[in-house]
Amino acid sequence: MTEPKDPNTLNITNITDSKTTNNTEDDTFQLYDLRVDVICPPGKRILCGAKPGDHFTLQGEMMYLPPGQGISIYSLG
């Protein structure tokens, strides 16, 4: 694995035995941090128990919610 150039990104390389594959494609990708906020247009209704201002963050492969806040798995679909 190579060191990321940006401390907010993570480079991951698919490591395979070169004897078992002739694939020369680059399987490297970057993961970025992401924050997802609930936004509701004025006068509209939010379903699945969310409230304006609810949010979660993705840091690499991990999803984090603020303490005491949940999120419906149906909202993620």
C-alpha cells in the first residue's frame, strides 16, 4: 500500500498473486471522507424518522453517527 498524498484520503490496492492472474488493470482506488446531512425543503415532510440537521459521516470504510442519533436503513437505500 502506498502512502496517501492527502491525509484525508486512503489508497487501497488489490493485492493478488501475480502467478494466478494476468490482469494488468490498475485496481487502485481512493476513499474520501463524506458527510451526509438531512435537508428538507420548506413545507415538505421527511419520512423514516429523520429530522433536518441529522447527519452521518463516512471516514474511509467506517460510518459514524452522532451520539443518540439513529438512521433508518431504508433511508440509505
